Amino acid sequence: MSLTVSVPTALGIAWLTSTIVEFAESNNIPNLTINEAISADEVTWEATDLAVVYDNPPFAGLHWRSLSEVRLNTVCSPMLFPRLDLQHRERKLNGVTLLHEDEGEEWAKWAIAARVSLEGSGRVRVDSVAQAVASAVQGKGLALVSDVLTRSYLVEGRLIQPFSTSINAGRGYHILCQEARAKEPLIEALIDRIIDYLRRNPA
């Protein structure tokens, strides 16, 4: 018996990979493969049983369920916090580097909601939000990401949330499989396991 699952890198690192491994062990699946993909069109369905994606529906020809909406919060290393100017009426980031994986739209949306000026801040675009999280942990900048990706770092004190403002992300997490396989017991069981984890550990 084998199982191949595709997951976004950052979500896999945060918790999903360990959940899938535990599922395989508890169901006596000796051959498990975990691939990386972010959006549905990156998944190779000929070789994939199930995928979790950070994307928006509809997903043509696929059975899908929403895992969660994504709320984005700012995170940074505690060592970076003193550089943030949060005491004055015109709050500024004082040149702190902004880490992002889009064209900067989400940062612009957040800045309006938080009433914070981004003027003078550098910008680093990364291919994966996992790189943004890693860079934030290393004190290289301020990342705008979901709690579900950073919960362990926040608990350990390696990251902090310097602002209380959060915004809705432009995409959400969804779990997908081929329509014809949606009722297979193994697929249904893994979907239930993942959804149960998120129900107990909301983003």
C-alpha cells in the first residue's frame, strides 16, 4: 500500500507533514511520499492521491473542501522589535525589511488597516512563505503570515507579533482529490484527520 500527498512547504513544516506521517503509521501504510505544491495547478494528479493547496476555488474536475480562511498577522524576531516605532501617532517601521511572496498587495492592505506607514522599508520577495518565516526567525525582517504557520515559534518566543492588526489573506487552504476518488475510505480518513487537527488547532 502506498500514499502520495502534496502540501505547501510552509504548512508541511509547521504541522501537516507530521500529521500525515502519523496517519500513515496508524494505518500501516509502508510507502508514503510527500510532495510540495502551493496551488492546485502545480499538483501532478497522475501521481498524487490527495493535496492541500493555498489557492482559490473553483477546482475543475476535483473534489474539494475548505480547510480554513487565512488571517495574516505580522511576526518578527524579538531582536527586531526595538527598531519599530510604535509610540508615535504616525507609526513607522523605521526601514525594517518587509518579507512577502506576492507583489506587495497584502502588505499594502495591512498597512491601511493598521494605519502604519511602510515608507522607507525595504522589500524582499521570496518564492515561499516558508522562506519568509525562516528569515523572520533569523531577524532579517517582518513577515505577514498565518498563525497556523508560526504557532510553535510564537510559543517558543522565537517570534513575536508586534501589531494586533490582522487581515484576511487573498487565498485559503483547501484539501483536494480527484472527483472519482472522493469516496475511497483511505482518502476520506485522511481528509477527516486533517480537518480534525485544524478544528482542534484553529489558524
